[in-house]
Amino acid sequence: MTDPALPSAVPTGIWIGGSAREASNGERFDVVNPATGDVLTAVADATVADADAALTAAVAVQPSWAVTPPRERGEILRRAWEIVRERADDFADLITLEMGKPLAESHGEVAYGSEFLRWFAEEAVRIGGRLTAAPSGNGRILVTREPVGPTLAVTPWNFPLAMGARKIGPALAAGCTIIVKPAEDTPLTMLLLAQVFADAGLPDGVLSVVPTRSAPAVVGALMTDRRLRKVSFTGSTAVGKKLIAQSADQVLRTSMELGGNAPFIVFDDADIGSAVAGAVAAKMRNGGQACTAANRFLVHNRVRDTFTDALCTRIGAITMGPGHADGVTLGPMINAGQRDAVAALVDEAVAAGARVRTGGSTVAGPGCFYQPTVLDEVPAGSRILDEEIFGPVAVITGFDTETEALEQANGTDHGLAAYFYTRDLDRARRVAEALEAGMVGVNRGVISDPAAPFGGVKQSGLGSEGGSEGIDEYLNTKYIALTA
């Protein structure tokens, strides 16, 4: 199967004021297919001046958007969801072209990502408050919720539709205007989504998209502008820390969905077949390029050989190639830098004594491919156990007791997701409560759901996205004292 052409009507300019425009300096940058190295197209390269124009547009329309009836805001989100679903093939093709994941996974992302638009269309009309009598009896306490105001969303490349929709949906539902700075590797999907919102009737200026190669300068300029009131970021912990520090000057509201180091625990009473299936899903979905991906497989020593052999069989049967090719279940990594970083982690672990059970090397030829890999007997203290791999590499270590498993699982600065398999109900409750993670999967390898809060603890972030909790990140609380 040959790659399709870019879907029609994909804007390639900066999206400000309801339409695409060229960068203020006329510069553009290439968007590359990671499976082939071919240039797909070039998009406008936003400058600090362009970012200022986007914020000016957002500020101008913020008052009117904030008082737009919630039902109307919800209907726009609903129409956008309908259009995305109607154009599901276009979005899936585009995601595979610029990000590389297999086409079936791209369709899965369209279904998952668009659901945030429908979910928050329904949440828009459920923003509540309260009216109570003051305990002293001298009046009433009125509590209302109001939009935070102009928001900056910085999104990653691994889920180019879903990560944007997960921020845009609640922002618009709450009555906030929003500027999205998409990842340099994958700006096209977000630009197409901006066009969809225009087609759905979103007022000009409410949503802007500013692709750029100069992220530190563009984001930094917005962060220091007193008109901005919130920043929402999904990406590495290192970058998140810098944004948190920058946010202090303006005391910005922050939502931070940062890196992970997810443990995947297999107890000796687990259903091994189910655990292996869950492990493949938790590790190989999106080629391991997900913050929720299982990073460390902690397997009871009584079942470690059985689990490892079965996992190697499943992972060794994965078909790797360009995402549009028939039968492919693992696409390329996003770029050569990411591929080489994964290779370095594996090579370092092997040099320290880890055993390669399958895979373990880059793939010659065009594209940024790395073999699906299983490592066993990984020495404690290896960098690959301490850092987020963000690639198709499963790392297995053993344990003998539940206490030991929890110590290993929690022995990290991160706490986004965790997984474990057991058939013991008491253990399920006990371990789920003991794991230091914002999200826990019990006997399942995929946990993301638009109806559930998504977020971590420790250095994995601040706040939640999705669920009924997600809209709270875009609302301020106001107390009004009423006389009796």
C-alpha cells in the first residue's frame, strides 16, 4: 500500500483569527515522514511577533467567549466532534504520515482523541456553584466558577490529535480562549483540527495554532506576557520544570502532564496469558512512545521465565514498517534523535550485563526504526530502569515478595501510571492503594479514558486532564458575599 497524499484542506500557515497566515518573517520549516525521511510539506514558522498576535486575538475575544451560553459552547464542541468523525480517514492518514504510527492505531487515536470534544461538550453545561446561608446568619455565601482566561497549551508529538483535543475541549467548554503550540514534528494534525473548529462555528480568535521551530522564544514570550493566565503542558519533566519556574513570575495557573516511569508488576498468581497480552498493549502501543507506557516489568521470580518466554514470542512476532503498509503493527520512531537515545539506553544496559532476548538494535535503511526489544537480567541501577525509555523496549527484572515489588515500583521520582496483574482481590486493593501513581491499571494494560482523570503525582505532573475533573483546571472560583 502506498502512502496517501496529504488530506485536502490542511492549513500550512499559522492559525490566528480564524484563518491561516504566513509567519511575520516569511519563514517555513519542513514536516518529515519518519518512516521514509521524505518531506511531506512545509509550514509557517511562527515568531514572537506571531505569538503576540495570537494572544492579542485571544484577549480581544475572551470577554465575549466567556459569556457565550454554555450550551452554545457545547454545541460547537459537539459539531467539531462530528466533523472529526466524518473526516476520520483524513485525520488517521495525517497522523500516520507525520507521526509514523500504524494506520490502525491512528484510527484508534482519532476515536479516542475526538471523544474529548464530545465529553467536554457535555461538561460545558455542568459547571456548577453553590449558594448557602452564612453560618453567622448575616447573609448568603455565593460561590461561582469563571473561566481562567487566555490559555497556552503546549502539546507533544506522540498523540498529535488526542493531546490537543484533551486541552482544547475543556478550555473551550469552560469559556477560555486558547493558543496551541504543537510539536515541531507533528503540526499538521493540529492545524487541520483548527480548520475543523472554524467549520464548526467557533468564533475567530478563540483558538490559535502557532507551529514553530523556536519554541523556547515563542513560549517564553507568551509566558512572560501578563495577559496570559494559564499554561497547560504535556511533555518531559525537564521541560515542565522550566515552564513551572517561568510561570511563577505571572503566577499562572499550570497543568503539567509530565514524564513517567511506569512499573508493570506480574505477581505469581497472575493469569500469565492475560498479563502478557496486557504487557504488549502497555509497552508497544504507539511504539512505546507514550508517557503511560510500561517502562519496567517487575515479574515474580516463580513465573519470570514463563512470562519472559511468552512475551518474547509475542514481541518477536510484531511486524515493523511504514504505518500505511498492510499488516504493520509497529511504525518508526518519531525522529533519529529519539531512536538513537533509545539505542544508547539499550547498549549501555547490555554492556552492564543485561541479556537481549529479542531485538536490540536499530534498523538499516530509510526511516527511524528500532527493533521491538526485550531485555532480561537488567542490573539494578541501570539508566534504562531509571529513565523513561519512550521506545519499543521491554525491560524485565525479578522480585520475590510483594513488599519488594512495591519498593521497586515506587523507587522513582515519577508517578504517572502503574500496572499490575493478580487474581487475589485483597492484593488488588492493597497494591492499588500502595502504588505511588496517579493512575493504576489492575489486570489491564491500557487505562486512558476521556471520562477518567489523567494525571500523575511526584515529578509526573500537576492537575488532571479528562473526566469531570478536567474542566476544573480552566475555572477560577469566586466567592460573593450577599447581605441578608
